[in-house]
Amino acid sequence: MAAEVFRSEVPLTVNGERRSPVVDHRSTLLDVLREQLDLTGAKKGCDHGQCGACTVLVDGRRANSCLLLAVACEGCEITTVEGLRGADGEAPHPLQRAFVERDAFQCGYCTPGQLCSAVGMLAEAAAGHPSHVTKPGAAVPVALDRDEIRERLSGNLCRCGAYPHIVEAVEDVAL
């Protein structure tokens, strides 16, 4: 069979822009974002969904883009770090400003995934989704103390150890 049989046009909305890349059915969302759409913010770290460097928002929920087949995202709204905006529609997002102000990055490799994960985590807490450390009967929205933030961001690794500053940056925005 011809290789073209295993390729499809996949309509996506990426950072507010309608895109329709033709993708190999085996391509991950991360590879399509980086190699076809030139959005290199999400990084390929472990390629096993364990480090979080590839975290993006899919329909507002955080996801490891290295584990998602691009064809499974047909019709989805994808937000990468390049598409994060403040409430007024302007860049940078308040979390991006807080990361800079708190020096919450060292090499910057994990920062895009940390930022997308933090945006998704804030939305989850606001919607009342509990984490492993949420107290039973907690109010909605879930209060984000340091333990909650650490637990909710535990899927994103930072080799440089900027965790205390990352938690402080998220605290600044969550207040």
C-alpha cells in the first residue's frame, strides 16, 4: 500500500488559529507541533510522558503531547506556551510574568511545560477537581496552598531544581 494511505488532514485550532496539517497516523501531537507547525515551545524530554516538558493544553486540559497521536486531536483546541495570553488577550500570561519575577526557571527547558501545566492546574482547582492532597469536603474552588501546588505540578520535572520558585510564582497568580 502507498504511504499516502496512512496520512490524513487533521483540522486543529492551535493557539486560536485554524490549522489543518497532513499528518502520518503514527505522529504524535508533539512532533506535529514542532516539526510541521514550527511551534517549538513544547519540548521532547523523555518521550514517555514522564517529565512533562511536552505539556500543552488540549481543550483546556493539560496533556503530555508526546503521548497523544495527532489524529486523535482532530477538531481540538490546542494551546501551547506560544499561545498563552493574559485575560486581556495580551501576552505575556500572568504566570509567565510571575515566572520571570520569581526566577522560576534556570535553563528554561522545562518552563513551557511547567507554564502550560500550571495554567491547566489553576483551571482544575477553580472547577473543584481534587488532588491527592485535597482535604475531604474542601470548598470549590480548591484553595491552592503549597502542598496542593506541589502535588498538582508533580508530573513536571525540573532538572535545575527551580521548584521553590515555581511554587512561589504559581502562588502569586493563584491568590
